[in-house]
Amino acid sequence: MQAFLLTFFAGLCTGVGSLIAFFTKKTNKKFLSVSLGFSAGVMVYVSLIEIFQKAKRALVAELGELNGSWATVAAFFGGILFIALINRLLPEEKTDDKAKEVLSDAEEKENAKKLLRMGLFTALAIAIHNFPEGLATFISAMQDPGIAIPIVVAISIHNIPEGIAVSVPIYQATGSRKKAFLYSFLSGLAEPVGAIIGWFILMPVMNDVVFGVIFAAVAGIMVFIAVDDLLPTAHECGEPHLPIRGLIVGMAVMALSLLLFL
């Protein structure tokens, strides 16, 4: 129970990040541009610096240096291909250039749909990432609560910007602070769910190979979302340099949170 509560607390902190939606204005395009850049920085940094490296270590330990490295890269680009195919299969309504010039409402609706889809993809990617993370937190807490507490604190802190990454585009798309908070909160709940399901169902088949492949694929998914959705939309919403500033700040915040693991 103690291990589960620690994992549950870490997951709840994703919802803390989503609270930023309650203090923003829907019409503030500069804030949206910086926030989307921030979200992209969070996702790119955590994917390439933490998730990808964890996947590689797990696969190399099981398959050897050469095969493990190839498997990591294959799973990474497999995740990119997977999310790209889903992105392509989703219906997307397009408005021609003349209609956009005449009907600003049509343009706003199209942008809203794009932001909503982006927020949902981000929530899904973070939920998948949080699932094994919750299992890892739960196992460490079961083994030694003294070691688990600082890990939980670090995970909690770096879950906050992940909550921002989910809530901002959904709020800007729907205008609903409740929906923004709900989806962000649910993506964080993947951690305690991962702890429960992983312990009772996945533990018999979970090994370093399965863990490594899942993590590498999640890294690819998150990078794709950042560069294909978040950054282009951020550039459309604000001044040219705003998304890059948000990107750098997002990477710095995530880097600082990950240093707490050391």
C-alpha cells in the first residue's frame, strides 16, 4: 500500500502541471506559442536523454552492444513510423486558401481541431511513458521505501511540465479548463495503473528486452509529436523566435528535474 501511494502521488503531479490552464487566457497566442515550444523541449529532451538511453541500456544488457544498439534504433524509428501512420489515418478537414481569407471562423475551427488532436496524442504518449515508469517506481518502493522516496520526488517534479504539455493545447482547442485538466490528470494516472497492472499481469512476461523496446518506441513517438505537431503549430501561433525560447526553457526544466535522480 505504501509503494502504491508513492506511485499514485507521482502520477498526480502531472495534474499539477495541467493547472496552468486555469491561469491562462485562450486568446493569448504568444503564451500558446511559448508553451507549445516548451512542451516540445520537454518531450524531445526526456525522450533522447532519458527514455532512449534507458531503452538502450536494457537492450544492450540482454542482446549485446551491437544487437542491443540496433534493436534500440529500430524500436525508436518503429515508434515514429507507428505514430506517423496513425497521424496519416486520422481524418483531417482542410480549408482552401480563399475560404480561409474570407471565413476566419473556419480557420479557427481548423486550428482548434489540430490543437485538440495534438493534445490527445501528447496525452497518449505521456500515458504510455508513465505506465512502465509507474511500474519501476512501485518495484523500487517495494524493495526499499527509503530509496524510492527521492525517486518519487524527482519523478513528481518532472511530471509537472509533462502535464503542461498536455493541458495547454487541449485548453486552447476547446476553451475548457476542465477538459484540459481531465486529460492531463488521466495521463498521469497511467503511473499507478502501470503499477497495478504491471505487477499482476505483465511481471511474468516483462523482461529487459520488452522494457527496452517499449521505451525506445515511446521515445520515437514523443519526438515525432514534438517536431511534427508542437513546433510547427507554435510557429504558426507566435513570433518566429518564441517557440525556440520555449523549447530551450522546456529542455532546461526537464534537465533540471532529471538531475534530481542523481
